[in-house]
Amino acid sequence: MTTDGENDLNQVPANDGQGQDKKGAAVKFPPPAIFVLLIFVGAGLHYLLPLPLGVPESFQPVGIAITLFGVAVAILVNGTFKRVGTAIEPWKPTTSLITTGFYRWSRNPIYVGFCLFNIGIGISANNLWILLTFIPGAILVYYIAIEKEEQYLEQKFGQEYLDYKAKVRRWV
């Protein structure tokens, strides 16, 4: 532990005496909230300075489809976590390394799904501000969650995670 009480990511995760960590990746802010908050920021910016995409209304279903695909990815990945019996919340301990399903193509498929959600909402609302929120969302989620998650997984799973990381890209 560091002197300010935060997790020192260079130490082995705390465990319960039976070799199981109790803390997880030390992520303190829920990543989905980042993307939802940014949608509100985009809507507010659009109110102050409207920036429509300029796409025809007939293109709205494409935005809705992208949004639903992003939601479907998150739901399907959540199901994978439940089947494997590990926590999806990044502040809880991970008991298994998942490398199948969407994780064969992306180390962060849920975050990809969240980005797609914002892109789809932006398209369906014809709102460039909301569409662009996926960019700060991806950057913020990297620093708030991904960076800590990857350090935690490297500590917990060692070479197995490093091999997976070498094979699979972060986003897609």
C-alpha cells in the first residue's frame, strides 16, 4: 500500500490468505457512467451550438442499429462473465481470464460497445457533438479503467495475460 491508502499497482493484489485477491483492479468510477455523462455533455453542447451531422432522417435507423449493437455487445459479454463466474465490475476481483467470444478480437469489447452506443445515439439524433463523445469517452476510460485493469491482470495472470495481450488488440 502507498502512504495515501491507494493501491500500489506494483504490489501483488491483497488476498484472503487462500491465494485469492479481494480488491480487483482498483477502478473507482463506473466506466458506463463516463459514456452516459458524455452524451449529456454532447446534448448540452448541441443546445448551445447546434451541430447537426447533416444526414437525412432516413439514416436514423442506422444510428439505432449501431446503438443496439453496442448494447448487445455489452449484454453478451456480461453473459460470458456470468457463465465463467467472474465479476464484470472492474473494482471486484477477477477469477478467470476470458479470451473467447468477443475477447478473441478485442481486449476491451465492452468499452467498444460503449463507444458504439455513443456513436449510434449521435447518428440517430443527428447530433455531431454526441457522436464525437466516443473520443473523449475512449480516452477517459483508458485512464480511469483500462490502464488499471491491464496492470491488475498482468499481476494476477502473468505470462498468460501477456501472451493474450500480444495476440489481441485493445479495441478491435
